Amino acid sequence: MDIIGSTPLALGMPRATTPKAQELIATRDVQGEYYFLDLRPRGTGALRVAFGGRERCGENYLVQRQTFPFITLEYVEAGQGRISYGDAEALPLLPGTLFTHGPGQKVMIQGLAGRKMVKHFVCLIGYRAADVVRQYAPVFGLKPNLGLQADVGEAFDLLGREGRRHTPFAKTICNHLIYYALQKIGEATVQPGRNDSAARGKYLRCKALIDENPPGISTLRDVCTRMGIEASGLCRIFKRYQGISPYQYILRRRMSLAAQELIHTGGLIKEVAERLGYADPYHFSRVFKSVHGISPARFIRNYDTKP
């Protein structure tokens, strides 16, 4: 993952008291919707949501921090701004940019004239917060050109919506949703390149072929033959955009259909196996169990699949 603006720092939570209220969020030329769940800078647990929100930043928006006790993820939805890490030159904040900052890190975030920036942010605590975030996002720095912008924005929206509901379950729900948001960020970290559109188009066509005819596509060779693509190239683009190999996707797609067929047919394993192209029902059962963690026979017994 390319990280821009990253600077070395100690990742442990500093021994500091909770910041004053006005230091938690920007107060200069900003309109925001916020939620506050857990403001203990150290606290317990591996990863938890402290607070977050969505801000509409004017041209005089300004945040200047020498340090901050929370690991912070921010995502630019619209408009433009800029950020400086330490004493380095300011970097642009454009739509689709994810940036992070936190303990031990000097940072300045600014609005720009005529480019009202709209951004989401979430502040995190927990003894493994930095390690968990690092799996999906830069700690600490900037990731421009994030893909799947609608999905990432929706994940932040969902966090905000649940956080602002102020129910007894809001904290627990948001602590689960942050993992969903991080995984969406991880899924979206493909850096677009000169040939990205062509590669993504090829991936989508291959995926559509599998989705439209799961019984007729049982091997990697089937896809390669019909699409006129080499197996190595197909594997590369599937790993890039789907996160798994094309063969794994084919298996999961076919076994999902198998579970559906077992429900609709009342559990005739041999017939379902034959319809999916498996001459040997025992082989079919092994594949089914490898994907679902349960054999077709046990699936039938456990879930009463009679129509």
C-alpha cells in the first residue's frame, strides 16, 4: 500500500488526560453532525469507537494538533482541503482520499477557498487500535484515490447513523461496524493505474459469466476458454478486485446455489449434485462441506429443507 505523508511516531497511547471538549472537534468555520460513545483515551478492549461525525468545512476551517490521544480515520466525500504532517509540505485532500493521524503526530488540516470540503471522521481507542487499522489503512498518512467511494462513504454514514441514535446498543453496534468500515477501506485500496479501467472491465465480464451460469462454469479453464484470457491473468485480476482466486469464487458461487437447491428440492443430494455437474455425489459433498463447513446431509437434517 502506498502511503503519502507518513511520519515515524510512537504508536502507544500517550499518558494524557482526556482533552478539553473544544479540542475534540474543530470549532472554526465548520458545520458538523457528531456522536460520542467512549471518551476515555486509554480505556480497555482491542479496538473501540470513541466518537466521530461528518463535517462540512468552510474555507477558514482549521485543525492544528501537536498530538491527539485517538487514532483518527478521515475520509473526504466532496470538495477539497489540505493536510500537513509535521513540518512537511501540505498535501491535497480530494474526494476519495483517506487520511489518518493520531498519537505523537503533529498535523494541520485546512479548508480551501471556494472548495468546501465534506468529510467523515472516526476516532478510535483500544490497545490494538493501531495494529488493527494498519491491516486496512495507513497508520499514519494519506491514501489518495480510494476506490469504491460509494461503499466507503456508506460505511461511514452507517457508523454515524447508528452512533447518533443514542440507544443502549449504539456503542456495541458501532464497535462492530468499525470492522465493516475498515474492511470496506481495505477492499477499496486498489490504486488506479493507466490500464485500470480495462482490467476492471475484464474482471466484471468474467464475474458476470460465472454469476449468470454457475452450473455451466465449474473450472478455471471454462472461464478462460469462453473469455479468451490466460489463467494467470484471470487470477491476477480476480485477486485484485475480488480478493480471492477465480476458482474460489466459482466454488463459493456454485455451493451457494447448491444450498439453495437443497432447500427447494427437499434434500435430494444426488439430483442437486448432478444438476451442478458433479457425477460423484461424494465428491460434491466434500466440496459442499469445504465451503459451508457442514455436509449436505447434515445441512438437510439441521435445517429441515423439505419444501
